[in-house]
Amino acid sequence: MAAVEERTDSAVREHILDNGLRVLIQEVHTAPLATVWAWYRVGSKDEGPGMTGVSHWVEHMNFRGSTNIPREKVKGIIEQFGGYWNGYTWIDQTTYTETATRDALDHMLFIEAERMGSCLYDPEDCEAERTIIISELQGGENDPDTLLDQELTATAFRAHPYRHPTIGWLPDLQTMTRDDLYGHYRRFYVPNNATLVIVGDIDANAAMRDVVKRFGSIPARDVGRRPTTKEPGQLGERRVTVSRRGTTAYLKIAHHAPAGDDPEFVPMLVLDAVLTGAKGVNLWASFRTPPPQRSARLYQALVNTGLASGIGGSIVPTSEPFVYTISATATEGTPLERLEEAAVAALDRVAREGVTPPELTKAKTQLRARLVFENDSITNIAHQLGYFATVGRWQDFHALPGRIEAVTLEQVAQVAAKRLSPMNRTIGWFEPADE
Amino acid sequence: MSAASTAIPRGLAPTRHVLDNGLTVLSKHTPVTPAVTINASIRAGAAYDPPECPGLAHFLSKTIDRGTAARTADQIAEALDSRGVSLATAVTRQVLSLTCTCLTEDFEAILAQLADIIIQPVFPDAEVESRRGEVITLIRQDEDNPAPVAVDGLMEALYGNGHPYGRRLRGTVEAVERIDSAALRAFHQARVRPASVSVAVVGDVDPQRAADAAARVFGNWKSAPAQPLDITVPASSAERRTRVIPMMNKAQADIAYGFLAIARDDPAYYAYWLMNHIMGQYSMGGRLGDSIRERQGMAYYVYSSLDQSPVPGPLMVRAGVSAANVSRTVASIDEELTSLAADGPTEQELLESKQYLIGSMPRTLETNAGIAAFLQSAEFFGLGLDYDVRVPALLQAVTRDEVHAAARRAVDPARATIVVAGPYDGTLE
């Protein structure tokens, strides 16, 4: 057996193969299903100038055939088991998933081993994906909210590669070559840069044997030096205005936020729950159901007063400090100045006074409930193990309920005062232009 | 207490329980997490909007939980938020639904709150005013978004302006500006009746506990059944119709290309289901995805969809493409549809789609929310408590000839209706 390390904590079994592949397996026997997630520590933060969007494009290419899965055979392998497959790329990670009936497990492992070791990068397929991704980018730009979010993030970061959008800048997408893609793929798709998660109605020992058979011979390789830029301190409030024809005005306020492993992260989650309602921490699932937010401070201050038609807050664990973003959609006829004034007043107040004991209790209850609700499928359980393993340690996910419970009023007041200050703030407007 | 209670002992085996007042309770015990999903479905969707007041059902969905005879809006917000519960309200053509997930320990309290919201909302004037601003903003956002503009344009062309399926679901700003508390109360009084409501309870609660709790909070609600809605079905178009809605401020154009198809209770529905799956669903968007996305690289999304509907619903092809590729995409859709109608699917395609749809049932039924949605759909269309175990045989029984016949009847490009919205002001063939 090539597994050199095995630790047991809760229901999760962890193995690290000789080639460095981290394997996490959890048996869950509630439905006759199995899920696999293959995670790579590569995202848009690992991209330099001229190469923005390469990680996401590589993700697209990795669905287009490999040495032992010809292009035309890609579809059908999982579908014959009624299965679902997908993938996503974000700032820290690229991930691929299949969920199907449990008898498909070895097929899923086969696909992921092929994806790690031997994708083809046919030049014609690279060109087809170039235009597909440009279509994806332009579809996103049809949405003023997406456009504003992109500009806001680029303004909040001066130096750190979190500044560019995961999909990339259009000129880079127009000029990158097949060799750029293939080079990025070969560099980062190695077992020592990956975590494989298996959850479901499976036998953990048998699954581990299958993993060794499929992945054991893929060699490890050094991924080399990554960008190490730290974002320099901000010197004052920043602003950006996007002005395009449209019907609706949008406001976004970003504050530099703690990374996932920072002790300030969990108090920040609690603070967000008080301001906009608890979302939980599952990038795959949390944002699909609305948060409990009617009694949240910003909902009361902006929606109940008729200034905004909706509000939201976004904070998720990241490997380096990202941003906490608050969004509001102005109701028709409401000037952005007024919406901003009311939002900033609410933020200033919480920065000055902290939150109340009943608010803290409610926020903790909401977060606890969301964590239960988000563990409702093997796909979600496996996502969380792999996500946390990629941005930090998977054990951090299991530690979360205890860390939430332990948050004090003082901690929330401290992060509010420190993080929500104007010196840490970037304000974005989408202002519909007349013509 | 219970007029009828039935349990089917195989597969999902949900329990169905009808209270004396006609309200239906569907339940399924799944002890996986200490949580329960409650999904209340009310036959009060946008199709029931009075013709002069499009958007009334949608407005009701935005205001129904903003104050009741027993509790203020703030009290309801606090009761839900303090338990980590968010109540999602949604409107389709047919139903208004209220859905939430709570911890098992909160089940009775949350169900009581939901019943209060459904039975006795009061629509306070101040809440109606602030929700009006929200609804108008939503309509303005839709008007600036090529996807809903194209889809609304297609629905209007297929069913006719003013038809319950041809109107915009969220209505018009002009109509929304006229809606007041009295209009909402009248609509609620006319449409939200016990016999129009079905409540699905799925999670760590056994069927008896679900039925008892539902009887306690809904049992005393008495009201005669609502008047049924008679929806006329327009004739299918005999010719090809095209419409371009230029939105030159946008980055990408949306294409909505469709037909009137088939009602859910038509025996040929299963052949249409498979035909649509082969045409625009299987793997990355079926034949359409193979051509327009994978081979030609023109679109990030291209697919087709077939609505389940009590009257012939739309069969719709959708794609988002650059302005330069609009004509080529429409020509490619024409080509794929022509070929499917002429030759039908291959045996291999039919086999693959059957395998996929049958094999995906355990995934569909994995989560509480998934089961609740499935139960509500089966209840609405009268598919029976054993529908999940009957699906495989229903799909297996469909022959290649039946799918071919469905394609011949449903997808003739010479009778297609095509709407394009986005940065495109050219013409369409």
C-alpha cells in the first residue's frame, strides 16, 4: 500500500500517498450514491500579467479528452449512472466533481486520474474554448452587478493577484496560446498539489485501494514559486464608478477581510450575520438559498426603509486576505448618495458600538443552523472537506461550530472597529447612464 | 381528523394525508440531519392574476409574510431569523410556494408561523409601499436583462399578450403601481383556500408528527374550494415568426427559440421528455450543445427545456451568444431540429437518455428539499404516491418511433417562434 500516513479524526479518513496526493474518505450510507471531488491548489491568484484567466480556461480544457478518454467518449461515462459532473475555478482553487450511483465510483476515479495526468489540449479545442469563455465573460457582463463587483475588487487590491477576475481580462483571453494553457496545466496538475475527496455509500478500504491503483503511479513534481505579493496597506477610502446604460443603480462596499485561518475570521462571520444574515461557508451551496436576514441591521436600514430592493453580504474562507463585500440594489428613484449614506451610517455604528448580546446569540444560532442545513448531501459534505483542505486544513471545517460558539462580544466589536473603518474601505457605484 | 391517509410501502413511500378542510399534507421521514424542509404550495400562481392586474400573485408572494392578524412583520422576521430560518417565497404560472428549512426542534413553531402567514395575512399599507419599490426595481432589472427580455418575448408570442401564460410573471410597472392592500386581500381571499394548499414536510419528523402538527395549525381553517381556472390554449403557430429586441448597451445576445408543446397529462409526455433531453439536455446540452458549444464554440450556455404544464407548455431552446454569431446560431438550431424531426434519435441516444434519467432518480431524491419539490410536483399533476418507482418503467416503455413522432410534431423550424434580445439590430431569417 502506497499510503504512508493515516490519521483518524471523526468520520473522515485521511491518507497521503507517496506522491503527495492527499485523500479524504468518508462513508455516508444514507443514499446509494457516491461523490468525488478533485481539488487543485491553483486559482486566479497564481496568474501573472498576460495570463489572467488561464486557470479557468485550463479547467475548461480538462473536460476535453485525455490519453485514455478520447474526446468523443468524455460524455457518457458518468451519465450512464445518472450522474452529475461539473467543475469550478476561483481565486485559490480549481475543482472537479462527479456525483452518481455508488457503482460509478471507479469510473469517477478513472476520470480524475486521467484529468490529473494526461489531458490532450488539442489546438482546435483550445480555440473553441477561447470563444466559449469569451461568451461566458460577456454573459456575465450583461449583469451590472457582476460588472461592478469586478471593478470593485480590482480597485480594492493594488498589488495582490486577487485583483483580477477569475475569468480573466478580455485581452488576455484573446491572446493566450495553447502552450500557455498546457504549461499551466503541467505545472499545477500534480498529485502533491491536489486533494481527492470521496464521500458516500462506499467501503473506505476498497475505495482507498482503487485510489492507489488509479493515482499511485502519477509522479510528484515541484510546482515552483508562486506569486508572493502581499497587499500593501490602504491609505484612504477608495471609490470606483461604473457608468453604463441601464435601468437600476447598484452599490457595493468592500472591506479588506481576514483570511480563513486568521483568528479574526470567525468573528467576522458573526459580524456579517448581524449585518446581512448568516450564509454559512459553502461556496457551492450557501448562496443558493437566501439568508435569514429580515431582522439583520442592513436589511432594516436599507430594505425596510425602501432605499434598497435587496441587500447581501459575502465573506468566505480564503487562503489569503480577500474582501468582505456588502451589496445593495437601489430602488427606482433612490439616489446612490442616499443609499450609501444609510449603509455607511450602519457600518460606522457597528464599528463604534459593536453588536448587542441578543444579536450575538441570534447570529450564532443562525450559523449553527446553516452548518446543519449545508450538510444535507454527500456532494456538500465532500465539497467542504476539499474546500477547507485547499484554503487551509480540512479539520478547520469540523472546528467551525466550536469556534463560532466561542466568539465573544468583544471579538466582534474589535473586528468591526478594525475592519469596517473608512481606511479599509472601497465603495463602488453602478450608475445607469442616460445614453 | 383525517379524511384520508395513504401510504405506499416501496421506494420513497411518502405519506399523504388530507385534512377535513381539504388541505393536503405530504410527508417523508428522512433522519439524515436534525432538520426539516417545509414546502407549502398554493394554487395561486401568476396564471390566476386578474387580466387587468398582471403581477398580483407575484406581489402577494412579496407581502404575504409581512404581517398577520396575530403578528407584525417585525415579529415574524424575528421568529424566523432567531431560529436561523429563511422563508423563500416564489411564484410560477401555477403556484405560489413558501419554502423553508428549520432544525427539527423548531418544526412545530415554524409550521405554526407558516400557517399564520398563509391563513391570515393583513398586508399593512407601509409594508405594501416598501415592497412595491422592491417589485418595481425587480421589473426594471428584468427589462435591462436580455435573458428575461427574450424569454418574456417568446412567451408573449407563443400564448398571446394577456393570456395567463403570455403575460409577464412579475407584471407591469403600471399594474404594480395600482395594487393596494384591498387588491391583495381580495386575491388572497379568492385563491388561498385550504383545498388549494398542499404542504410537504420532509426531514427528521415522522409522518404522524407532521400530520398532527398540520392538523393543529391548519385544521380550523374553513373555506370553500376556490373557483377552478379555465385556461384556453392558443393554436400553435403555422408559420415561422421572428422578433429582434435591440439592447445595444449589452455585451451578449440571448436567443429564445420555441414552440407550444404538450400538456403534462398527455400520454405522449414521456416521449417529449426524452426527445427534449436528447435534443438539448444530455450531458452538455444534447445535440444542440454538441453543435453550438462543443464544435462551434459559440456559446457558454445552450440547452432546451420542456415545461411541465397543465396546458401545452413551452418547449424552448436558449442560448447566449455574441451579436456576430446570432444568425449562425439560429441556423444551427434550425439544422439540429430539422435533423431530429427528419430522422429521429438513434437507438444509442435513446438508450443513453433513458439510462441517465432513470439513474438520476436517487440524486433527485437525495436532499430534503429535492424530495419536497418532487412530492409537490407529483401531487400537482396527480402522478401518485408511487410515481418515483413508476418512472423507470414509464421511460423504458418509450420507443424510438414515439420519440421520432414527438420530434416531427413539435420541432419544425418552419413553425418556430424566435426572439433575440441583446446588442443585435440585424434581421433574422
